Amino acid sequence: MNFLQEKFASVFAEYEVVTQPRPDGAVLLTLRDGEGKQIRRSISYAQLNTPEQLSWVISAIRRDLAGQASELPAISLLQSQNRFALPTYHSA
């Protein structure tokens, strides 16, 4: 099992994880649950190699996997993209 396969298998432990490399450096990620339902996502090379973007992708996949409102991840996990304050401008 390669590094990416292990990484996604640890993050999505309740799913069967399959990663397939793509010619452009991206990866096709397939997650399959015990009932046979599956979700597929293409993750670009840039997303795989930038920790912040990879974190965003994982958060988005978790959100997509949440089938019911009661299964939604904590709001703090979904707000990972809002880490920086917006700039403030003052008139002179």
C-alpha cells in the first residue's frame, strides 16, 4: 500500500479506500462503505502536495459523506478555510 492509500485509509477508516494515480499527477479516490455505496473524487496534484489544500479536500469529502444532518462534522472542522482575517482598510 502506498503513502496516499495509507493516508486516506487512516482518515476514512470506516470506508474501503482505493486510490488510482492519474497521468497528470492527480489521484482518483474511491471510498466504499459496508453497504456498497461509493463516492469518487479526483484530487489534483496541487491539492495533494499542499497541506492546507489537502485539509480542505478532506473536510469537503467528510461533509459530502454526511448523509444526515445528525452526522455532520463539527462546524470547526468545516471552517478550516476561514483561518485568516480579512484585511482592514483605514481612510487617511
